[in-house]
Amino acid sequence: MSDRGMKKWAPYSSLIEQATCLEEMRYQRNKIEKPILEEDQIEKINYALQSYRGGIVKIKFFNDGYIYYINKEIKRIDIDNRKLIFDTGKLNFSQILDIELIDGF
């Protein structure tokens, strides 16, 4: 008797709606809660933003149940709206988990 390998799973991927639904279920299941920052972590972030004078920064941030990392240059720090402005978008201060000054300074 021969094994059909992946052929036996082909019918399950034939429904686009099912694949989309399964992917959404995986996405929702893997979400985590936002980590709570310690006081020293908040001070480190504040100091890094206050001393920023240009260059590339590595930012660890939380968005929609997942943690992401970006390496970007900050175009502007909007204190009034509590956001970092990049050439490709914005990031709220409340989303930032860690920041490191890599280049510049």
C-alpha cells in the first residue's frame, strides 16, 4: 500500500474561505497581552527619546497582541500627541516597549 503524502490534505486547502478562517484562528490564538513596563524601563525610554539627536533607532513595540521590532530613523517626536513620526508611519508612545539608539547620537 502506498502513502499518498500531502495529496490526502489537498481537499482541505481547496476552500479559500476555510484557509482564511484557519489563518485568522491561528492569528487570534497566538496573541499575547501587552507586557507591563517597570519604572526603570519607562525612564530608559524617556531618556532615549530626550537625548535623540538623529540616526537609526531600534524600537521594540507592541501592536494588536504581538511584539514587533523596527530599525528606523525618527523624523519627528510629537510630544503633544505622544507619537513618534517616521517616514512610513506613526507609533504611539504607549506601544513602545524598548528603544535603543544604534546610529547617530
